[in-house]
Amino acid sequence: MARVSSATDGRPPVDRLPFLVSLGVGLVAALLVLRMVGEPVVAAGFLAAALLAPAVLFAWSRFTAPPPAEAPPADWALAHALAEASEEALAVTDRGGQLVCANSRYAERFGGFPTPPALPIEDEGASQLAAAGRTAWRDGRASTWVRRDGTAVQVAIERIGDGTLVWRFFGGGRTAASIEAEQWLAGPQGDRLGSAGIMAALLGSDGRIRAANRVLRTRAMGQDEGPIAGRDFARFLTTDGEGRIRFEREGAAGTPLRLLQVPFLPDEGAPMLVVLLDEETAETAPPIAGGAAGHVRSLVSLLPVGMALVDRDGRFLHMNHAFARATGVNTATPPLYPGDLVVREDKGALADAIRRFAGGAQHASDMAVRLLSHPDEPIALTIGGGRGLGDAAVLLTLKDTGEESRLKRQVAQATKMQAVGQLAGGVAHDFNNILTAIIGHCDLMLMRHTPGDSDYDDIQQIRANSNRAASLTRQLLAFSRQQTLRPQVLQLPDVISEVSNLLKRLLGETVELVVQHGRNLGPVRADPGQLEQVVVNLAVNARDAMVEKHPNGRGRLVIETLAIGAAEVRAMDNEVLPVGDYTAVRMTDNGTGITPEILPKIFEPFFTTKEVGKGTGLGLSTVYGIIKQSGGYIFADSVVGQGTAFTLYLPVHAAPVLAAPMPPAPPRRERPSDIWGTGTILLVEDEDMVRSVAERALTRQGYKVLTAEHGEAALELIADRPQIDLLVSDVVMPAMDGPTMARQVRQIYPDLPILFMSGYAEEQLRRSIDLGNVAFLPKPFSVQQLGEAARDVLATK
């Protein structure tokens, strides 16, 4: 762009020297004439003549000089075309910070054409871009990393002339490991590789360079400071007629190169580490230990990935520190063969794979092996050929699958618990039907017997055992999170206080109970009775563990309530516990502790370490189900010989803001003392034994009962429009379930009250039932409870 004058008329500046000389000569001549002649008029004439000549010259130059050349306007058409041909996102800004050019990939990446550095990027990216831009104006180029939509983007900025900056954005799909690898290679570690004669570069899947160490940049470009990121790696190389590789810049006189590809990162789509080594000629080749093989060993030692070199006979030649650390190898006495690291069952497969690749197999393969140091956690081992590496014939690479294995175990444990919970819920539901029939028949028999009869005590015993079995099914439903809860907004210290007296009796005199309450505890929403059961179950387990460790001594159980804020949860970095505000209960004992092998299984139903007949294995599974159904979380930490701590996290309940005051609660209706009633009840139940008991019970209490074995039969029964006062139905039935049948019945009887019976949780069922005027009766129930429920529903009609 041409430089423009600062004159107001746009013409070039005028040289003032002739005017000054003419003026000086005129003044001197005027003074001389005045002195010699003594006539001021004549002297003034000489001065005027001296000034007139330059004035004429000035006027002539103004009217005859050619007009100055106009600065041509900037033509950005070519810049736009070049930018559009670029494979990366590209933008150009002028000296004033205005965006003057950008390609379509820039618009796709940033959702339009925002002006750098004000881009939609994460964290402190805008300030980093601004600092890099200032560096580019000063030094000519700069680069930095920013994050966009959770992925890292490399930004290269270059100054063109004195008026524009070119912003180029590379990548955008890199993982954290990939970013670390690029920074590692471009930093001092890459220089250490260069000092060993190793030229290395990270290539993307498109063959373009993402990072390179200093020695490769020097050999490839002739300078070590030039930008190389984003350039095609293949363009730096050339091949002669014999297939030897050289740098294109060095030509045929350059040293032949050996190219190696190393699986630097295990991630799918990760960049490939390419290593270039100078070929050693036969005349100048040093011993293997100091030649290419020595360079490769230096490279393997520096890499953070576990790698080892194996010779043709299957013996270790070299392993780096990462490999030794991952396999638990003592570097003072390293093993001789790779098979010495794995369990006996995997020795044969590993030896066969190494033998195959030592014999010339080309394609690398992965296999899972179990190390002697970690026999329960298989690891992934990549095996590949290592041709041209001296004595080394096979390259072993360990993939760090620790985090992956941990997540797989958590998913497997969660899946197993879910499957067991579904099984437990199904068993409890079917068993509840059987118990309903047993308890109902016992009630009907007790109506015909009085105390003192020979059969009265036996019937009472059957009924008592049935109720005991019903409590076990409730525990199964608690584990599977299908029990009926009555949640309330409450404070955990109140629950602990209510149950403290009971705990003191349960723990006995040898166990000290310590209760400590924290401050600023938020309210929680849970069933207080179920929370008391949780505390009691955990306290009983703690008592047994302490008595086992201190038969004649004193144990100590500490119950604490804590306020856990979102910042503390975030600092825990727990993948299971969501970030939020919680009120926690921690119960710590000084008992025997739980071994690491048993700790993952403690919440499974029917799992117990107690002797046969001394435990059902449902205590902790019930605790787990109640806490999970209440929206909370439970964790166990234990040290063998020191004790166990159970921590319960319940989310702080945030009461909704009410637009208007709640209306006063209606006065409670006093229940009549008897359960006799009148009216017609439609009873729908697919279990014959439950239907029979319910029909007899309701008939004895004065109702007329119409029965149906499923939903379709019930609809056929009401086709003639009989008078019905109440619908009593099971929820889960084959072909047509209770809610579906009830909706169709309501089309005929819009105001018909409904009483549902089920062995599943009321809350779970109400979410799937969009009907009004519906009551719920959990199974198993007695004749008395069925009569009371029918009476209460009819009383609200």
C-alpha cells in the first residue's frame, strides 16, 4: 500500500530552500542599493524583484506538476480465494483489529464471523488469544492453545507486513492425552530426543504435522524457529530409485533416513509418533549398542508409555520405567522372558504371539493378559514387529487400562445390582400374593375360632410366621427400591434423637455411643421410619463387628451429622456422587473392619459373613435400597483391624416457592369402629387364591362382590351397566393391567372410586397412573386392613 502525504491538498510537499535563498539575496541587494543610492523606493524595488521570481516559479510548479498517484484500494478478493483454499480455519485482521477476511471453515467452527480474539471459546481463551496477538505484532509470529466445545485447538498467528495478522486454527478434536503428547514433544523432552540423534514428529490422521522436535524442524526446513504445525509431512521427504528416504531440502546428497512408526497413544484416532533416524552405512556403522538400536532404546526409555524390546529368542532386551512400574518389575532383578510377568494360564498364548512376530508377522495385534502383580485385572498388551532394530525383533506396548477397568467394574457392579434388584422385586411381588392368601385365610379361620380352641394357637402361629415372612419381602422391596415410602421434610438430628434410646439398648453396655451434630444442616425429604431402620441396621452390624474384635473390651460407635456443600463434593472428584448440597450421616466404629475382597459385595442381598442361622444377608441391602429410593447415596470405607465408616448422603430439600398460602387442611374424619358396609364392589384379581380370600372377606363385611380374573373379563362384566360403588383391582395383571382397565371403566362410571392392590411401591405406581380418586393398598394385607380400606374409600365418595 503506497504511503500518502500529509498535505491538505494531497499534492507533494514544496521545497522551501529556493524561496529562502531568493529572499536572502533580495534583502542583501536592497540594503546595498539603499546604502549606495540612498533612495528607499529603489531599494524596495530591488526587494520586490527578488521576491517576484520565486513566486512565479512556485505558481508554475503548482499548475504544471502532475497529480500525485492515488493509493490503490486494498483488493481482498485474492486473499479470500487463498483463505478458502486453506484446509484449516483461517482469519485475517488489520492493524485496527477489524476482521477483513475469513474462510468458511472459520465460520463453521465459531458459528459465524466473530473477530479474534473475541471468540466463543472456553475459560481464559480470549485473554490468551489477545496476548498471543500482541506477541505476533511484536515478534512476527506466536502460537497458543485454546479450548472450544471441550476440545483443544491450536492457534498459529503470523504478521504479514506491517498491517495484517493471519490467524490459523488447527485441529479441534484432540484429547487431553494428545495435547500433552504435543507439548511433550515440542518441549525440552523433544530436545533430549534430538540430542540422542532422534528426529520425531506427531502426525494427525490426515498426515499433517501437529508437533515436531527442534532437530526435525532444522533438518526439514533449514531453521528451527519456523512454523511447521499444519504442514504436510510427506512434502518434506523424497525417495530415490532404491527406495531410500531423504529430506527433500537436502537432496540426493543428504543422509538416508530410517522411518519408524511408534504407537505413542492408545486412544482411537490419536496422532502417530513418527521417528526418523539417520541410516548408518556399512563403513561407518558403529556397534549396535551405539547405532540405531541405541537411539531406539533411548527413545523407549524417554516415552511415558510402557514399552519393552524383545529379541528373536523371546528374551527381554530393554524395558522403560513405565513398563517396569506397570508390571511391578523389580529393576534390580528383571525377568528374563515376558511370560515370567503373567499368570500361568496366559504364558502359552503370550509366547506364541511373540514367536509369531519375531518370525516376521507384519500387523500389530492386541491381547489381554493378567499380570502376576494384578491377577484380577487384565491389561491390554500390544505386540508388533521391530524389524531393523538390531537384536530387537518384537516391540511390546502396555496400554494403561486402569481407569477403563475401574469404570467397567463399576458398570458391572451397577448392572448386577440392578438385575438382582429386579429379581428381588419380582420374587417379593409373587411372594406377597402367597402371603396375602395365607394371612387372609388365617383371619377367616380366626373368625370361626375363639381363644381356647385347640386350633386357635396353631392358626395364630401360622399368621405370626406369615407376618414375619412379609417383613422379609419388605426388605427385598427396599433393596429393589420398590417399597412404599411416606416421605416427609425433616431434620436428620431429629431422626437420630428419636432412635438414640433404642440404639443404647441394642448396643449394650460394652459399646459407647457418641452422637455429634454439625451446623447449618439442611432439611431432607425422606421416610423417618425407614431412616430409623437404616440407622438401626448399621448400628447392629457395627455392634457385631466391635464385639467380635473386643469380646471383653469396649467398642465405640460415633454417629455424626454433617453439612456437605457443592464445593466439597466437587473437591471429592467422585464420579458417582453428583455435585450438589447434601446433609450427611457418618457412622464410624472401631470393629474388625471389612476386607477389600468383601467390601464390593456388602450391599448384595443374601450376602453375609455371619454363621449359618445368624443372619439373612438383607440388612445392608435394605439400607442400600432405602437410601437410593430416597434419592441419596451410601459409601463404605474400611480398614481391616481398625474399623468401618458408612457415610449416607441425602440431598438437601429445597422447598418450592408457593404463589399463595396453602389452604387449611380439611378436618380429619373420625373412623367408625366397625368395618361393615353396604354397596357393590367389582373385584379384579388374576391370582385365584387372593381373589378368593378378598371376595370372602368383603362378602362377610356386608358388600355385594362381583369378581373378574383379569381386565377383559371385568369389562365384559360391566357391559350390562350394573350398579357399582367401588372398583378393587390388582395393578399388574396379564394382557390388560389394572390402570388400563380402570380408565375404560371410568368412561362408563366417571365418578367411580378405585382401590388398587399391589406388592410394588405406591410412589412408583402413582407415576404411571394418571387417574383421580384412587387409593392404594399394599400387599400383603389382612382381612381387617382390606375392610378398612374399602370403608375409607367409600366414605369419601
